Amino acid sequence: MQIAASTISTMASAASPEDAARIFIGTVSQALAEVMADALSNALNAAVPATAGNPAIQGWQSMVGGLAVAMDWSSATIIRPHPMARVANFCAYTGTAAGYNPLGVNISAGVNITASF
């Protein structure tokens, strides 16, 4: 996976580490969604002709609408990772090609309190 020079430049000029991480997470999440959409399309396009000999299951591929994915990004800490961002994507299968749609990005920061008894 390559990150565009313009994205690197934007990250380098970010005002804070959080801003740079947000830019990186958004870019990589989009690229991962594209990879998943392409893999879905390739798998379905390979499976459809291979199953065409069974008329009892004809049209099964129309039941595959796509893949909804929530990517939970976390920031590393010494003790345990803390959630930092959730990126939701929908990787659609349209029959001949796949596409992706970013559904939302939720960046969070705060205090994490954990207790064990």
C-alpha cells in the first residue's frame, strides 16, 4: 500500500500528532476498503461461473450485496491499547465491479478507567 506524497505532506504539516494520525487513519482506511471491495469482486466473479452448472442455486450472487466493515483503530500505550477511532465502510458488490463508500469516521479521545475485582 502506497501513501500519496500529498498525504505525507499534509501529515507533515499537521498541527498535532492527533491530526497527523487522523489523516493517516482516514487514508489507510480508504485504501483498505478498496482492497476489500476488490477482493470481494474477484471472489464473486470467480465463484459465479464455477457454480453455473447447478440450476438450483442460479442467481445466488444476487444475495451478496456487499460487506459492511467497522475498523477500530487504537493508539498504543505501555499497558494496553486505547480506542482512538472507528471508521465504517461499506464495500458494495454490484455484479461486475465492487466499490466502497466511507460511512463515517468517529475519532475519540478521553479518559479510560478500568477496574478488576
